[in-house]
Amino acid sequence: MRTLKNILVTGGAGFIGCNFIRFLLEKTDNFSGRIINLDALTYAGNRMSLADIDAKYGVTRGENARYFFEHGDICDRALVELLFKKYEIDTVVHFAAESHVDRSILGPEAFIKTNVMGTFTLLDVARNAWKDGGNPRNDTLFHHVSTDEVFGSLGETGYFTETTPYDPRSPYSASKASSDHLALAYSHTYGLPVTLSNCSNNYGPYQFPEKLIPLMILNMLEGKSLPVYGDGKNIRDWLFVEDHNSAVWTIMRNGETGQTYNIGGENEWENIKLLNVLIEIVCAKAKLKSAAVRDTITFVKDRPGHDRRYAIDCSKIKTCLGWKQAVSFEEGLERTVDWYLENPQWIENIRSGEYQRWVEKNYGDRG
């Protein structure tokens, strides 16, 4: 079991990253170290998501501070090197990534820069910083967070396992596949202590409203149409973000270096069926008429190269590390809807900025 002291969290102001920081500081009793959050604060990064954490654990606590925010780009090598020295970083958990498939289709260059070159910069700085003589230190860890989209698309049966060949279908998934290969190559070539995880679709609080579940929740509340790609029968495996982060933490503490672990919800849903369940929950809580909301479902032209089905076999992490999901899909959806209903200021902050302008430009009335 590893003792992790000074953790650099990249992309900690984003959806999964901010939930991970909150998990470590508020929901687990086996971490007593410091968290350094490096985030470029692009459109999906939001310091509001950790305002309470900053107030409770940040620099105002002086010598007792456990949370530090650093604004910057993971591609900035000089900055990353400085942070490794300043905070004596012994652990990296790498969430930072351009992550929206639609954006990658419209503008792939940013995905190559951040997801490939950014990952390379972090790995190479870690390799040089974590040396004991000519050998890698054994008290360090680089955990790389990835996606099941690197595996491509499944048919009606079968599951992605850790040995499934990579078959990325979008610029986004191709960039993540590249970063996965880089991380494992640094492990095998240089002996850098690396672990890697590939997860299924996350959902939960603080998720940016370009993704399916928050987009549909907010469109319902605002009386907008509910756009569904193709025939709505694309299937995804849904994982509550808190369960994902408990799995990441389990891997970081107990996972074998050089190994990959799949993290899944074991919870497959067709998009259209998920949307109908979500309509019932939102309408009951917001006192909307479900029939009227259901009438706003609009089937739109499918995205290019849209993968039909993802499903993860996560038996390895369950068997080898003893992890399991703790939140049912029903509970997770209820908690997610409640959070969006209870946090209108966070939503207003998000939707009044660059994100809203991008949606209007690229989606028109589908956003």
C-alpha cells in the first residue's frame, strides 16, 4: 500500500478532477497529504466548483493548508518543473484533457496538443524529477486517467477488457489512445511507476453541460428541445463520478505499476431509454409535465463515426483490488438532478460564458 503525500492533480477544476479532490479531502480518511491542483481554466474548468474546498483547506490556513491551486497549462514544461520542485511532488493523477467528441471533430488540434503533448510533458518531467541516482524512486506514482472510447465500438454483445485491442474512432479517442501508449511506454522503457485506468461514461455533480445528462437536465428546466443523435439507441455504460474516484484512489494506493485497470458502472443504457428515465425524475422534482417535455425530444443527424455501444468488464479491479461500485444508477441520477436544481448560480456562471457562445455557433437550436 502506497503512502502518497504531495499529489499533483491535473485538470482539478474540471468535472471528474474537482470531484476527485473533494473525495480525497472530504470523503476518505486514508489521505492526510497535500493536493496541488494544476488547471488551465479553459471553458470547462471552473474554480467555483472548489470554492468551498479552497476556503476550508486552502492557503488561508497557513502552514496547515492542504489544497493549493496553480493556474497553468500542462504543456508548459517550465511551470510543471517548477511545481514539482516547489511542492516536492511525489504523485501525479492526470485528469487534464480535452474530452468532448463533438469538439474534437470540429477542432482536433487542441486535442493533440493537450492530450498527447501535455501528457508527454508531465511524464518527462516526472521521469527526470523522480530519480534516485540513475534509477526511478520507488515512493512515487504517475496515475493516468483514460476512457473506454480508446477501444472503439462493440456489437450487441461482449465487453471491453484490459486486453481489448485499441481501435479509436474519433480525434478525441485517438488522442487519448496515444496518451495511454505514452504512459505505458514510459513505464516499460524508463521504469517510471505508472498505473492507468480506462473508465466508462461518468455522470454526477459539477459536470459541464455539453455532456448528455446535464445537457438534458438543463434543457428541460429551460424549456428547450432535447436533441438525441441518430435513433437514440447508442448504448453507454454509466458510472457515478464518486464511484470512479474511489476506484482511481484504490488503484493509486494498491494497484500494480505498469498495469491497466478498467473502471465500469456495469450499467448499460440506450440513450433514449436513459433520457425517458431522466425526464420522469426531473419533471417530478421540478413540477413539469412529463408528456409535454417528452414531446420536445428531437432526433438529430448522427455524429460522424458515432460508436454504437460501450460496455466495460471491470472484474480485474474488483478481483485484484477489492473495489466495487457503491452508488446505484437510480440513486446517482437522483443526486445528480438534485445538485443541478440546487446550484443555479454555478449553472449561470457556466452558461453565460464561452460555453454558451460555442453552443450557439455550432449547434444552433440543438444546444
